[in-house]
Amino acid sequence: MADVFINYRTGDGHETAALIDNELSKRFGKDCAFRASKSIPPGTAYPDALLTSLRRSALLLAVIGADWINFQDGLSDPEDWVRKEILEAFDCGLPVIPVLAGMRTERLKKDDLPDELARLAELQSVRLDTQSAEADLKRLGDLIAEMVPELYDLEQAAAAAPGPGSVSNTTGDVHGTAVQSRDFTGDVGGTVFKGPTGPVHSGNGNIYQNSRHLSGSRHYSGDGMTNIEGDHHGDIRHQFGGPRRREDDER
């Protein structure tokens, strides 16, 4: 179902209508806008297609070119489809946004319109000029996104999506140092210390701080290893696998 109905007159504003259709299709999806020359398949009865699509839409964009107002016969003709579509939108209570195509197009005046279309002159319009088409189309798209929040904005979704290879993580409230890394290969292990004020241990074994053995030397021991620092006097004995038997004990 189309959410935006683009009303335009062939020969006056049809190029602007195509620009709008292309922009909305890129931003909200290819089926978000109804434009008769694109949306009605060949062989389809266009009166039914026009009215059915219009009644299912959320708003109507009335594209008004520099010569739009000169179609007096058309604007006053009950069978003119530009007139029919606008009046049907009024009857259905749809918002109607006049889009002034180009800098030469003046704002509508009530006195220049048939009484049935005089309301158009009271509606706030937007301008779309080829010299500032990118900015004008962006502004129009933003307006439509605000008026029809049900539309899925593909541009915003793409901007919010993380890029390939990006890292997104949260650790909540952190007090102290947090380390985040991106790529690891193989096993990951170890410990990160920042500003230690005492002994640091990151593996197996024992650690002694200020352990004074053997005349003031410091003593560190772990699996299969003992290290003694400082001056020491006397014998140092280190045994592995239990006490050895002396030959004298066997006598």
C-alpha cells in the first residue's frame, strides 16, 4: 500500500513528481509512493486504481508548476483528474501539501482558484527547486517522516546499523581500569594490572613479601623453585622429593 500519493499534471510538474518519487523510494522503500505513470500497470482501469490508492494513502503531495494555475479549464472541469484527486483527498480528510516546483512558481491565491480548490491557498507549501534539489528533497522527506511515522526510514536504519568489523560493547558502571580489545587469535589469558602498590601474582605458586629468612634476605618460593635475595650467612639447603637417606643411617 502506498503511503504518499503524488498528485501532478503531465506537462507541468511531472519531472518534479518523478524526483520526489525517486527520493521517497530510496528513503522509505519503492512502494511507499503512488505516482500514476509508474504505479498503474498497463491495461489497468486507471480511475479505480487512482481512487483506491488515494483512499489508502496517508497524505497527498500536490505538485504545482509555474503553469499549473493557467489550467483554468482543467481546474474547473469536474472530470479533470488533478482536481478530482485533490477534492477526494479533502473529502477523505487526508493532509494535502502543496509542493511548489521551481523558483518561478508563486504561492497560490484564492482568487485564482475555483471555489472548490480555494483551500489549497490556505495550506502551508514547500518549495522544490532544481538548484537546491538535494536539500529540498531532504527537507520534504523529513516532513513526510514526521507526518507519517509508520514509514520505515531506510536511511536512519542504515546509519544506526554497525558497520562490518565494528565493535560494540558495554560494561555498565566501571570503577577503575577497563580493557577492551578487538581481535584475539589462540588462547587468551593473563591479567592486567595498573598501579599495583603491593605484590603482584598472576600465576601458580607462593609469594612472600618481606619474608625475612636467613639473616634478612627475602625469600620467594613456587613450584620447584626457591629464590633468596640479599646477604645470607650459613648453609642453604634445598631438598626435592623428600629427605635423602644418609649412608651412615644404613650402617
